[in-house]
Amino acid sequence: AFSLVWLRNDLRVYDNQALFEACQAGLPVVALFVATPDSWQQHFMAPIKQDFIRRRVLQLQTELALLNIPLVAVEGSHYDALPALMQQFIDAGAEALYGHNEYELRERLRDNKVSATFADAGKTSFWFDRKAVMPPGSILSKTGGIYQIFTPFKKTWLARLRETGVRCFPKPKALGDVTLQLPALPAMQQGDGSSAAYAVDELQVLDQMRQFCRDKAAFYQTERDFPALDGTSSLSAYLAIGVVSAQQCISRLQLEAASDWDREKSGAAVWLSELVWRDFYHHILMAFPDLIKHKAFQKDTDGIVWPNNAQLFQTWCEGKTGYPIVDAAMRQLNRTGWMHNRLRMIVASFLVKDLHIDWRWGEQYFMSKLIDGDFAANNGGWQWAASTGTDAAPYFRIFNPVTQSERFDPDGVFIKRMLPELADVPKKQIHWPHPLPLWSDYVKPIVDHSKARLRTLELFHTVKKPQ
Ligand code: FAD
């Protein structure tokens, strides 16, 4: 007999409650990971993220082996096949299942079915809520309502943090040596290696997180908006698949930043705010499951008929719009699988409000490229930029991509890094190098921002009263 820990977006040894509790239960522990490429494809999961998961699982196998916990890594296909696969573990002696809750709809249905398989066999499933720092549904207004606006959510969230702190679970102690007869299943395949720039060793990732909290969090507030600087933590890929938890980040931040984490506008407090945004979108997703069906949060905005010009969309995807900051950003995404937050806001706004393309097209494209793709954060970010979401930017406030570029990449350092064809353009013209210098083979702008802006207002006025 053994306890089964089913790993998904919690690919870590430290602060893994499911693993920790299973180890406390007294039986031998078996960990399980099932690659489900068909379901991943259905969610448009980027190949780089798929590779990253596969690499991390292989590394985790080594880390868990040191604790005498075998990690069975299986090549599966679709979520639908999981109950039958779990039955094989029950038949082999799984006494109980341990896992962490996921908040997306298909994943919840999947987990319910697997729980039912265990229940039918008279076995128990234990689910822990660790993906968000404060479990969804636990941060409510005085009248018991779900917050739909970030600022009051954050206020209550911070009060809770001061009250309860965060708890991190230690790495389990090594278990005794046992030999188990486990089901023979197809072994997980290796990925394409595209995520090689990302470390998969847990201690190395923890070290990166600690270094950020110690050396850089204090400067976060002043540096975070400049894509040419390395001013953010670059932890999103690790947080997305759970190599590190948000709880670990907060606990470390509190240790390194003394009381600064609770001093408004300090670097540490602003970074903590980003982790609160992460929770906020998780909570919103659980409370409004329609979001997973790609419905707009502000329902009236679903009445907008977006022109959706496929050719314009293609130029945006390829980073060939003629707007240097947009193109540099898209090339960063296409090349590395990551994009700086300020740039995500700029290109999202540009797609929707300059090219008049439905935000869902951009949302899907991002998912198909991002190593840190996360439904809640991505959907939240897109709906924010498109002015269709919870805390959305008002629809009439429209980013001017050139002004954004001047403010956040003043010397064009980031643009030139990504667009070598503009390397020799003087600083003054880098944000708008048109008409193009004779020697440049950069593209002409595909839209006129001021005309596009007016068209956006018209589109919103078809569903909202002019402001
Ligand atoms: P830091 O600035 O160091 O922030 C620390 C962590 O806080 C991040 O790793 C992330 O987990 C969380 N975080 C930061 N900002 C946000 C935010 N606005 N919403 C939710 N969580 C946040 N983030 C994702 O993790 N996955 C996505 O798929 C994603 N898609 C986005 C799409 C759009 C259109 C926009 C505007 C933002 C999106 N974000 C997404 C949020 C943000 O851009 C990234 O989390 C951030 O750029 C990651 O870099 P970092 O780890 O250096 O972040």
C-alpha cells in the first residue's frame, strides 16, 4: 500500500503541502506526473512551456529519489484518460490521493472525476488550496461579496496577511527504502529543448528568488517599468508551474525587507502588490467561471463587433507593425517566450485599440508563445488592456504607443536590442523613425494611431454611452 501524490502545477519539493502531508501519513509515497499533450494543445499551451514542464519533471524525479520517493512520469494524452490511469494505481495499492486544487474549469472537472474514481474504490482524496496565497473565496467584502475591483481586494488581502502570515511547508524527510510494484505505463517523453535558458534545479530557482528579494526588490518600484533594465524578478515561468510558490516569495520578502514590505510604495510593497494581482485574478476566475469560456467580464463589451483584419493580426504577431516598441516587444515574445509586463500592456492595447482585433485573438497568441502562460493572469491582463475586464483601463484611455515608448525606453536601448535594423537610428527618432531613413529596411507603419483611436471610441460607443 502507498499514498499517491499527483503533481501538476506544483513541481517542487519545498513548500509542497500535498507531498508533505502524504509523507506524514506513514505509508510509502509515490509521486505521479502525467504529461497530457492533447489537453495542453486544447489550451494552446506554448511548446516552450511544455518543454519546460518536461525538463522540470525529469529534474524533480532526481530530487525526489533522494527522499526515496519514486516519481512515475507518464506520457498520457488527454484529461479524459486519467480516471482509468488512476484506477491502475488504485489496483496497485494506492490508498489515498494527495494534490493541490487547480482553478480552471476543465481542470476542476478532471479532478472531480479522479476523486470519484478514488471514492468509488473506497479511497480518499486530499486536496489542498495553495495555488493562490489566500484561497479563492476567502477574501470577501464586509457584506460577503466577491471583490471585483483590485484596490479594496488588496486592502483586505493585506490585512489578512498581517493577521495570519504565510505558512510554508518544509521539505519532507527522506522515507524508508521500499520496493513497490507499480503499473507499467509509457514513460514521459523529452521535450524539444526550447526552454533550455530556464533553470530547472529547484535550489537554483530558490536562490534566484532569494537574490531578488535581497538585492533587487527594494528597487522594483523605480525599475520595473523599463524593459531595457533587468528590474523584475523573472520568476513568472517558475510560479506558473510551481517550481516556487508565491507563499515562498512572500515569506522571503518579509524576511529580507523587514517592515518595508508593508510600507506603501516601497519597492518590496510594490512587488508584493504584483503577487496580490496574481491572487486577485485567481479569485476572479473561480468566482466567474464564464471567464474560462472567454466571455468578457463587462458583458456589454461582448456586443462590440471587432473588424478582425487577419492580415493586420499577422503583422502584429510577427512584430512588423512599423511601431518600434510594439515590434521589439513581439520579437522578445517570439524569441524568448517571455515579455516584459509594460510591453504586454502596450502590445495588448495596440492589438485591440489600434488594430481593432478582438482581445481573444491576442490572448490565444500569448498563450501559444508564453513560457509563463497562465489562464487567470493572461485573461485578466488582456481584459484589462481591452477595457472589458474587472479593473479595466477605461475604454477612452488609450495608450499612445509612441509616448509609451518615449517614457519607458527613453534611449531606445530595448528597441535596438530587438530590432537591429534600427541600430543606427538616432535616439530622437527611434520611437518613430518615419519616414524611414534611406538605409533602413524597417517596415512602414500599418496604421495611423490618431485615426485608429477615434475608431476605437466609435466601437465602444456602440455598446457604451459616450463619456
Ligand atoms: P514581476 O514583476 O517580478 O512580478 C512577480 C510575479 O507576480 C510574477 O512572476 C507573476 O507571477 C505575478 N504578476 C506580476 N504582474 C502580474 C499581473 N499583472 N497579473 C497577475 N500576476 C502578476 N503573467 C503570467 O504569469 N502569465 C501570463 O500568462 C500573463 N499574461 C499577461 C498578459 C497581459 C496582456 C498582461 C498585461 C500581463 C500578463 N501577465 C501574465 C502579468 C505580467 O506581465 C507577468 O506576470 C510579468 O511580466 C512576469 O515577469 P516577472 O516574473 O519578472 O514579474
